[in-house]
Amino acid sequence: MDIDSRRYPELARRILEDTPEIRESVTHATTHFHDMRMAAFEELDGDALRTWAERVKSHALTRLDDYLTEAEARLEENGAKVHWAETSEDVHKILGDLVEAHGVRTVVKAKSMVSEEMEVNTFLEGRGIEVFETDLGEYIIQLLEEPPSHIIGPAIHRNLDEIQALFHERLGTPRDGSPEVLARAARDVLRTAFLSADMGISGGNFLVAETGSIALIENEGNIRLSTSAPRVHVALIGIEKILPRWSDLSPFLQLTSRSGTGQRIGTFVSVIQGPRAGGGNQEPDGPDEVHVVLIDAGRSRVLADPEVWEALRCVRCSACLNVCPVYRQTGGHAYGWVYSGPIGAILDPGLLGLEEAHSLPFASSLCGACADVCPVRIPIPDLLLEWRRRAVEAGLAPKGDRRLLEAWTASAVRPRLFGLAEKAVALTPKAVARKLPVVRRWSEGREPPTARGKTFRRMWEEGIE
């Protein structure tokens, strides 16, 4: 997908003005996810589990080279073929060689954010290969020719009426078809694709170094079919997805599901180690070949940065998106790239470069809710402030905003000057104040900070209730 992260302010404003229904759809869905998460965490000692998960992921990242080497050895023992990709171009080269070697004409794809990051669909379709997204949400946005708006709910920005109209036009369902009717129509199309596909492509929620096991979480069964029905399975996995031990996997599966959707565990969990009859694997079913592509794509650069490396602990549960008051206003498309919300605001500058994504760290109220729900305790507000600091130092922050904040800082450390400035703001006509940088956006939907013609400081001094 195109990278439009620089345009976040413009894209966010356009969504708010032109498609206000997105706010309602996204808020409804994310509030539901968050409420389910809260209920799920009441059943266990969530703080202890999150602290343990933080330590495991941090340990794995600080010994990433050792664990990746161990995972490669175990995968090869299991009969899988391991490829290393530093860039998206490397991923394309690997996929291109595989589709040519196997005469691939049709691909079924499980939901995978890293495949969006690598622009896999665009690459394959450019070679004349038919690609089917098999997750229902991903299938919807594929029909709409849109990127995902959310990590686990890619189509939450669309309401039922819009999807009914889409399926009526593309699949011939009734204009008022129920969700069950719509899902059945999609299933009919996708089941045919599963049975005829030459290759299945998936991501990987976790990769266990000790056993060379790829774990995938889902609720629909499409991942299980995508990874077992075609004769070739390709798993695209970011190198940060590593877990050291087999015993680590079960708690992480539960933690991810509880954090994302409020489920104790996903409806389907698949554990893949190799082809059906490769190495020590003697399973009667499954693909003839399994290829695992371990992807860097800027992750090593983030890991080497002592101030922001903790973003790589992310397990892509989307809990931070679900609780974020800023994300709820626009959904993910305003962020201009694959990863949106709070995690996108701290991960995208590292993966894309600060110049491309400098607007995103400012897309936050710094309320701290994202850090409160993160299952691996990523200090998201601290990382947002770090990226903001770098953007300001690099001269990437808006000049008008920067100058106004410099003036505000100068007055804030001088009580008498601050008092005079406060009085000046109170006396400034609303129409004038709303044309000023920063103040303009802050004042939308707010009244000037006055009451009875007095400033807050004056009311405090007089003891007005």
C-alpha cells in the first residue's frame, strides 16, 4: 500500500468531515472489543501475566540472533525451508521464485499484517496471479480495494448497510441480506478457492525457537485451510515474533486473545512445524512444502535503537487501538500505513523513517490508556514523547505549532507572565482564537476557558465553586 503517513492531519480531517459515520462504526466496534477485554482480564491476575510476558519478549529480543538461529535449525529438521528477507524486495524475489517453480496461478491468503507491509497482493497480482483474502474482514476490504483499518478487525470502519450493498453488487446477495447470508456467500466463493489454490500464504503470531513451531490464532478456520489445503505453504514472519520455549506459547496465546477480543483463546489455534511428511513430521495431511520467510524490513534498526526498541515487543493484539480516543475518531486509514493507532505511532517512524511518519506521534492525547492495556507493557506514551522530541529536533514539527509552544513554555515558567497571558486569552474573541495554530484545533468543540468573565486562576484565588 502507498505510504501516506506524512498526510495524517489532512487525512484525519477529511475522514471527520466527509465520512463521520466511520467514527460511529469504529467506536462501536472498538468499545465492544475493549469491554470484552476488561471482562476477560477479571478472570486472572492480569498484571502478573503482563509482567511475565514483558520479560519473556524482552529476553527474546536481547538474544534475537541466538533464538532465530535455533528456530531455523529446528524448522529445517522438521522439513521446512527457511528464507531470510532483509527488505520487501527480498520477499518479492523469494515469492517470485516459488510461484515460478511451482507454476502457481491461484493463491489463498490468511490475514497477515506483515503481508500487507510487504505488499504481497500487489506483487502477486502484478504477475497475473489470482489472490483470495480468506479472512472475512480482509475479503470485504479486498472487494472494496481498501487497506485494512484495524489489526484484527480490518473492516470495522464499514457498517452493515455498506457491506450489504457491496455483497449485493459483487456476489448477488439480497440487498438486505443478514450477516449470516453474507458470510455464507463469501464462504461459497472461498471454499472453491481453497480447493483449487496452488499456494497458501500466512503470517505467524509466534515462532517458537525450541521446537521450530509456527503458531497462528484465528476465529474462522480460514487459516487452517489456507495452510493445509494447497500443496505449498509460505509463512511470512517478522523476526520479532520469536518465543524462546514451547512452554511460553500457551500463556501468550491466551494473553493475545484476551487482549484483542476478550476471548480466553482463539477459536482455532494452528501449530505448524513443517510439511506433512518432512523431517521428523509424519502427518498424513498438509502441504508438500512449507517455506518460512523471516523478515527484517527495518526491525533490526529499531532493535538497535536504545530509546524505542521496546515497540518490538508488540504481539499485534490491537488492545491499544481499541482503547485509544484518537484512533476511534477516524479508524486506521488516516494513519496512512499498515500499522495504525498508538502502536503505529511508535512503530511506523522506526520502520519507515521519522521523515515519513513524523506526524503520527503527535496523533495522541497522551492519556496513557494504551500503556494500561498493553499485554507486554510497552511504554507507549514514553515512546510517543521520544519520537516527538526527535521530530522537533529534526525540524519536522509544524513551524507554527512549534513557535506557539515555545512561547507557551516561556510563559509557563514565569508565573506573572503566565497570568497576563491567561487574561489575554480570556479577552480574545472566540472567532480570533480559533484561527490561531494549536488553539484552533484545541478549541473545536470547547468554550474559551472563562466563567463569569474570570480566569481559572482568579476563581481559584477567590475560592469560587
